[in-house]
Amino acid sequence: MRITDVAKNLLIINVLFFLAGLIFGNEQMLDLMALHYPASPLFKPLQIATHFFMHGGMLHLFFNMFALVLFGSSLEALWGPQKFLFFYFACAIGAAVLHMGFTWWEMTSIENAIALFKEYPTYANFDNFLEASRLNRDFLNQDALNQMSRGMTPQMIGEANGVISEIYNGKLNIPMVGASGAIYGLLLAFGMLFPERELMLIFLPIPIKAKYFIPVLMLIELYLGLNQFSWDNIAHFAHLGGAVTGFFLILYWRKFGSRW
């Protein structure tokens, strides 16, 4: 199957962005073009349109582009270039919206925990903040935590405030990159439009029909997103946001049609 024109051009643009990061410095490119939380000093409105051309590494880029070519070309051949491009961008923006909504909920929980500790600087409230931040505690000094648990001295309160500030600023400035939200929209559309096609995971070469494969994949994303494991830095709600946007867009087109 040949690569369709829009899928090919999106592939080229994504690769060019990745090469620009290698040439000009990935950190500078991320600060400028990755999507940051609106309260972050690094946030710029332009990032809403640039973040889904950025990627966090070669494997991230490869798997997204592999899926873009494989699933996107089938959808573009069915829909035509304009409808496919609109769908791709809509899913990418929908992914960003749901991710930002989840981030707002998470940051609000953290900010409430910080306010509670500021008012009542107890170890229980410090521990509550650590729970709200959902971070792996291995980087913290365990001896210091044990001492805090036996009673907070003014020095310990100051140290706790330093940890809180470091974690909060780190969470505030975490960027989101990648075309994965748009790709999950394509996966969802492929499952709806080609339900009998058989798919296989690279690491599990067992053919599974799309109508079973795609829903299971979405349930896994939902499980990982809700649990937010400390070892997991993937924006699962961005994936789900792209899929949900694609699902409702296809339903709308089925009922009302499209102009393309």
C-alpha cells in the first residue's frame, strides 16, 4: 500500500521538527514548541499548534510515524486529503484539551494540598502533598522523612517547603509532546471503519481483529491514565482525548455528513 500525500507530508514535517531539535537543541525546542500548562511561564498559545509535531525521542517518533503511515493512509484513501487532514488536526487538538483538563484537575489537587500544609505544617499534610503529586518518593531522603514523621521542627518545615516548591515547579513546567493524540484518533477511526481488519502488536504477533484490538487498547489507556503510576510519564489522557474526539466526529459525520 502506498503512502498517501497528506500522510507523507505529515511524516516529513514531523521528521523535520525532530531534526531541528537535534540541530538547535532539543531543550530549547521543547521550551518553545512543546505544550505547557497555561499557568507555566513557558506556555505560549503557539504551542497548541506545534506540540504534536514534536517528539521525545527516536522511538517515540518512529512508532507514531509508523502508525500514521499504516492507518492514516487507509483513512486518507477512504476520505480524501481534506477530510483526513481536518480529522487529524481535530484529534490532536482534542487530545490537548483533555490532557489540559486532567492537568488542571491534578494541579488543583496539588495546590490545595500546598495550601493546607502552609496553614497546618504537619507531616500528615506534607505526606498528603506527596500523594497528590503522584511522584516516586525514591529521590527523597528517607531518614529526613522518618524524622519528620516524629514531629516537624521549624527547620524541617523549611526543608519541606523547599521540596514542595521544587516538585510543584517541576510539575508545572512538564511539557507534552507528540502526535500520539492524533494517532489514537486514527486508530479509533480505523477500528470503526475497518472492524474486520486484523492487527498485530510488534511484541505479540497474534492477529486480532480491529474491532477487538482497538477497544482493548483504549481500556488499557484508561486504566493507566486513572492510576497515574509514578514510573509512567506518558500522557494517557491525551491519547484518550484524541480517540474520543475521533469517535464523536465520525458519529457526527455519519448522522449529518461532511462538506468534503
